Amino acid sequence: MFQEQTFKLGIAGIPAQGLDLALTLEPRWFEQWREEDPSLDFNAPEGLTLKLLVQKHGRDLLLRGSLGGTLDFACSRCLTRFGLAVEGAFDLLLVPGPAPVSGREEELSADDLSLDYYTGDELDLGAIIKEQILLLIPLKPLCAEDCSGLCPRCGADLNRGACACPAEESTSPFAVPARTEKS
């Protein structure tokens, strides 16, 4: 039926009333994920909670779930580590068969984003869960909206105060007219 360590779900084992799962995605699960994909720059020191209802409608599968918890990021501006509460719900319809490949660029509708395909007798919930977590992550995580970032010259954290670098002369061609107007 459901193997928690691998997140594999046997489709034949899903009861008629559906399968209700409540899991904690442990920190070690995220560590293994980062080993597989070193480009991931976040962690879940306390894990994430996952609630998932899997229902069969003929051969189609409906997944309704929610994820919540705190993820640990490096700020995109100042590189300080910080925790960010994330929470999200998802509905996903899985239909049997390989994903169609058209070979041309197509615009996806909102319904297309909630549709996916599966093959075989087992469902890899791990891949689906990873995709949903990635959709929760901000493109540029910030420790604060007004984060000042790092000085581009000396690397000092400007959130802690000004650095000792001299004021930079602008190399913009528009700076020359601005200086002559002030004279």
C-alpha cells in the first residue's frame, strides 16, 4: 500500500473511500533531497507537515493536500540564514498514461497546471511532494523586505550599519549632466 520511507503508493491499495495521510517530512528527508540536488539552498530544521487525501475516480487519481512548516533560507541580499513560515494547499488530478509531448511551445491554462500523468501500478508521492514544496518557495527569499544587502566593495552587511567604503563616483553617463547642473 504506502511505504513511508520511499513515498511510494500502490494504486491498487487505495480504498474506495480514499486514503488519508498525515505525515511529517523529517529534516533527514530534506538532507537526502539536497544530496540528490546540491543546488537546493533551503532546509527544514523542524520538518514540514503534510496532509494528503488520495481518491480514486476510475483510473484517475485526485490528490488534495496541504503543506506547512518553516523553511530555512539564505537571504538573497545579505546571505543571513532565516526561517520563513510556508503554507500551501494543492489539488492535483493524475491521469494514466505518459505526458503528451507536442514538440512546440504551448500556453498552459490554470487547469493544465493541476493535471499530471502517471504510469505503472505505483505512484511516486515523493516527486509530487517535492514539486509542491518548490512551488511554495519564493524566487528571492528575503530576511526582511527592507534588507539593505551587502556592500558590493567590502561585503559588509549593510543591515548592521554603514561600511567604511568611500562614496562611489557614479560611472553613469547621466552623472556628468547632474554634476554640472548643481554647479
